[in-house]
Amino acid sequence: MSDRKTEKTSPVRGSTVIFDRASDRGTVNEVLLKVFYSLKEKGYDPVDQLVGYLLSGDPTYVTGHNNARYMISTFERDELIEELVRAYIRLYAGEEQS
């Protein structure tokens, strides 16, 4: 008899790798910071580029460097704006708004 246990948690089935996009994406705050630093590394003005993306939805405002374009596309633009407003309120009003 074999002592090996069959684990069903393996993300690999045959030669196909299965990714869980939701758990892989990180929080909105983490993604915004990663995108910010990726844009800065490439020499862009991160604020101008993020505002352009948030207003237009055009993904070309975000660099592909460090997978930034993919990461930001895992969230809806309204989710990104909500996080920015919450951070602003926490910083300047010292409280969380629901």
C-alpha cells in the first residue's frame, strides 16, 4: 500500500496551469502603489497617467512594465476611485466614510 495522499489543491492538471485571478490580484491599495512605482520607474508622471486611465478607461495610459497594466485591469475603475477617495478622507478628515 502507498502512503501517498491525493491532494486536490494542486493548481496543475495535466499540462494546464489554472490561475485564480481574484486571489492573485492583491488589494486596490497594493495595486495602485505597484502601478504608481512602475510608471515612475519608466519615467512617466504617475499622477497624470493614472488620472488619464481613470477618466478614459484607456489601458495605454498604464505601462506594461512590471505587469502594471494587467494588475490595474483586474479592478473596475470605480473601485480604484473609491479607494482613492477613502484614502483622501482618512488622510485629511481622519475618519473612514461608509
